[in-house]
Amino acid sequence: MPGGGDTNSAATSCARVRTHTGWVRANVDVVHPDLRRTARFAPRRLVGPRTLPAIRALIALTSRGTPSDVEVITLGSGAGVRLYRGTGVAEPTPALLWIHGGGYVLGKAAQDDWLCRQFARTLGITVASVEYQLAPEHPYPAPLEDCYSALRWLAALPAVDPGRIAVGGASAGGGLAAALALLARDRGEIAPAFQLLTYPMLDDRSSATAANPRYRIWDTRANRFGWAAYLGDADPRVAVPGRRADLRGLAPAWIGVGTHDLFHDEDLDYARRLEAAGVPCQVELVPGAFHGFDLVAPKAQVSQRFFATQCDVLRAAVTPAG
């Protein structure tokens, strides 16, 4: 992990905070100045058992339509993929398999059209966004297997360099990306080159932490609901990335998370464990940022810098030098 960083200024949007004794939480009582107005209106809990149907219907309504430059594909496995291609670049290109968030119970690949198109255009890479099955109707391992089938399909595309594929996602999508890296390692068919984990949902045990008034979008009750829906009867020691004992041999990783995010502690713990297992891991700590801040306030400077940082680490990880 990189050292340095400003532990005192909330204006430091993407500080990398480290001390000689380990990672520290910076400015825990201060909302980032770019996010204060949004934080006043952001709910503490996005979804629960009663609100799930209504939120799903709203997401479906707002995710209608497909831009002309986005290809929609249904794989033989039944999983869906939305494909975004960089323009004016030589093939085969590096690629990113992107997995949308939604607590394992919500979301559609189309909700990240803008983000995936920006990755493809900015970096000149191929991006595939997975339309995976949602819990509780389809608990573990169905969503993860959908992601794995999409990874295999992406690696077989003639336009893609299979040795330069990153896996990434936000929130539950970041959790699935981490689980996918583990599954790919265990099966030995495909070796992702990098993990881009944006405030990933990695450990169901965070549901037991105390309620915190700083949490927005996703709190302990929502987390408990999402994990219970996803796990079903599965053994969490196998299904939950944060509970996996052996993290050796995984691709290098980047983890970005805010200090006001429920996943802050579990994400930093996972980063520590990756490094202890010999896996390089960069951590981008955003002081005063809550869960999903970049999605609810995409025009804020802190959100734009957060995206730029993700582009920088992807560029360094999977695109050729020079």
C-alpha cells in the first residue's frame, strides 16, 4: 500500500491514509465539503424487504433504452452482457469486466452505462457489464456463476487480450468481483490481471456493527437483508470473500472507500489481508464520503477525482506502457 496522505483535511478528496501502525480513519465526524448538500437528502437505507419491489420497479423504469453504441448480448449460460468498445485503438485491447452494485438484490447493468462508456472511451479498452441474476430469487452461487460465464466469454473475444482483463465493480458488484477473482484462481482457467474494487461489499459480519448516523444509502439493516438474501443456505466461509482464509495468488487490487461508509472497516481489513498474502493492494480513502457518493453526486469534484483515480490505476494495470 502506498504511504503518505493528509489525515486532517476533508478537502483531500482521495487521500491515501497510512500510519506506521496501520490504516486510520480520517475526519470521521466531517462530511466531505463537496457532499454536504447531497448528504442532507440521501437516505440512510435504500432498500429492505418491504421496499424491494418498488425500488426494483423504479430502477427498471430509469434503466430503459440502450444507447446506439452499446451492444446487448445474452450468453449461452443465460447471463446478460452489455458491451462497450473503445474507439480508434488497435485490437486486441485490454478489458474490464464490470459488475453493478445493488446489495445483491437490486440493480441492472444498464444503470452503469455512463460509467462503462467512460471507462471504454477514456482508456481505449473493451468493457463488459454483467446482467447477473439477483437474490433472493437467485442466491449464491447463481450471481457469481453468471459473472464467471461472462468472464470466460470476454476472455474468448478476438478483440480482447485475455492476459489483460481486470475485474471490477461497485458495492455488491465489488464483492462479486472479489469473489470472482477467488473463483477464477481456484478453477485455474482464467487469470484476471487486476481487481478494481469500489467500496466493495465483502463481509456479512459488518451487519452486526453498531448503527451509525453518518451512514447513507446502505446501513446495517440493509446490509443484513442483502447478505441474507444472497447467502440463502450457503456456507459463508466459502461464499463471503471477507471470510476466505487463503487469499494467496490473487491479482493485484485497488480498493476505494469513504470514511463514512459501512464497508470502510471490512474493506481496509481485506486490503491488509491481501498484502499479508503477498497480493499488492492500493487503498484510496475518501475522507467524509458515504456509500455510493460518486453515483448520487456524479458532478461533484470529489466524485470526478475518484473516477479519474480509477482510470489511472486501470491504465497502469492493464494498458501497455508508452
